[in-house]
Amino acid sequence: MNGQRLSLSRLAVWSLLLVALVLLAACGGEKTPQVIVVTATPTSEQVVIVVTATPSPEVIVVTATPSPEPVVVATATPSQPTLSPEDIATVQAVLTAQAANLTATAMATPTDTPVPPTDTPAPTAVQATAAPTATKPPAASLASYGLIYSNFAGGSESDATHYSVWVVRGDGSSAAKIIDTATMPAYSPNGQKIAYYKTFEGIAVYDLQKKTTTMAVPTNLAEFGSFSPDGKQLVFHEWVGNWWSANVSLYVVNVDGSGRYKLTPGERPVWSPKGDLIAYDSCQGTDCGIFVVKPKGQGVRQVTKDAGGNAAWSPDGKKIAYCSSVDGDSEIWIVNLDGSGVKQLTKNTGNDTNPAFSPDGNYIFYLSDQNGKAWALRVMRADGSDIKTLRQVGTAPRWQFARMWAGWW
């Protein structure tokens, strides 16, 4: 397309040249010029054509140069005779042939001038930057954890006023009683409510903000309530006839007491962090240990076979800490959810029980009688190392059903 435009432009130039020569002839000059030189610069722009004639030219010069407007300027000095019709015809024939030749050349010549290749320097290799090394967040101090636990003041275990629920920092400081006539506490997932056994009355829920108590299961032998992850339901066990009866089963109920239903035989249940399973202890024939079941009662599966119980979930739901007396006294153990990786964490001549993971999974808090000396709260790392005693506490004769829960302070 650009070549066609250039050809048309040149034809216009030659037409104007013809007109100029006619004007020149009209003004006078040699009958037959010796030389006619035509200079044209190929351009798509409009041009100015200047024709100059002198009295006795040996050469007639016609120059075309780019100009923004089509202007034709003819300059002549009338001192020569006019051209004959034959001369004019000859000039026309020459100009026509030149125009045709230039047009053909323009059509055959590319309009875009190729750019000679240049040597492009090879790209410099960029050295890969090593990915930054992930750094672990600083470990939380024991004081950043908060525990809720049961305390027994001593004396008659049938006296409801001897039971209370306390809170304490994970390092044993800032202990304070928060609920009377209460035991077996469990935090709600948002830490705003506490489910507990209201001594000899049933399962109650205490609202820490409103300072109010609601009876969720007003039955004397219903105890050990645990919240679902969304905080809307409780799972608990209930005895039939009396404590230590062989007839004990798990139930689920809404926090307001509605929607109660039975799950499966078992005791000391606890909901998993993901909400898909409930761990508890039970027996199938002579095989006793930790079991899991789905919240609607399906998929019962045994995890351990060492007669252990009092399960506590790790925060990621992959492990369970529990207590077992397989070596003669109660000790803390840990196991993977699929039953593999069983490991004993404590080994004493006394009783260690009631484990509870810290909310980040780094520590396990538990209750220990310190080899028969006195009951106390203890803490160790999740692998069983670095055991520390936090503070002495009172524990009821039914210490197997004491309970502790850990969260953030």
C-alpha cells in the first residue's frame, strides 16, 4: 500500500514537471535543449517544483523537494524562441517513459528498509537467590497459658461445698477460685464458657462474661461434659444406678439442654478439635482402652488396648494423650490417632493422670501425686522432657475423674 501511494505521488510530480516545461517552452529558450536533468526525491509528502530557464541553457535543471503544500514555481527569462510542436511531443514522450520507469521501480522496491541485524549480547545469567529460611516463632512462656482445674478442700467427699473450680497461669502463678460446688471443668472453644459437674446436681454451663449458670443436664449421675468445637453441644457420660456401675454411656446434648441423644457405651468423653470424632474410654469384651466414635454414633474404632483412659486431644487432632496403669500405677502416655507410636511419657512410683495439652501443643499439663507425697499440678514438654511442678492442689478420692483444661491466659 505504501508503494502504491509513492507511485501516485511521483506521477503527480511528473505531471507537474510537464506543465512546467510547457511554461518554459512558452517563455522561450533553445529550440532543442542539450540536456534535461530531472531530480526527484521519492516521498509520500507533497512537493515544491522549481523550474529554472536561462537564455541559452546548456542544461535545464528540474528539482523536486518535499514541501507541506503543493506549489509550482516557474521562473523563466523570455529571450529565446518557443519550442516547436515536435519538440514538445518529444519532451512529453521522454517524461512519460521516465514516469513509467519510476513507477515500476517503486512497485518492485520494498517500502520498509530492512534493519541490519545487530549482535545482541547474550543475557547475563542471574544467580538464583536462596529462599529465606523459615524461622520458628518464639516459644510461648508457661505464664502465657491458662489452666482450669478441680480442687478438693478435704474432708467428706459427700460434701458438695468441698469442691471448687480454679484458674491458674501455666507457670503456677495467679491462682484463683472462680466456681463453688464444682468439679470436672472444661472450657468452651472461645474461652467464654465453662462446662462442669455441679456437685451432685448434674452438668452446668457457666458464662464467664455474664456470670450466670445454666443447667444443661440436671441429672445427678451425668458428668464429664465436653464442648463441641462450635460450642453448641456437649458430650458427656451418665451412669445408671451408681458411680462405678458397668452401665455407663455417652450422650450428646445442646448447650441449652435440648436435643439429647445416646451415642455408645463409654465414659470420660472429649470432642476432637476438628469435631469429627469423640474420644472416650471403654471396653469391648476384655479389650479395654481408648476408642473413637463419630458424633452421630457411627464408626466406633479402638485406638489403644492397654486399659487406658481420660483422653486429651492434641490441638491438631493427630495425637491423644491419656493415662494408663499398664505398668502398675497410672502414668501419662501418648499415641497417634491411628493407634501407632505409643509412648510412655512419665514413669514414677505414684500416679500421674488427667493430661491436658497446651493450646499450641508444646506442653502437657497433668495431675501427679508426686510419688505419693501430695497431689500437685505438673507440666512437661510434649515429648515427656523438662518436668516441672507448678503448685500443690487438693484432689478428691475419685481422682480418676478429676479434670483439667488448658488454654491461653
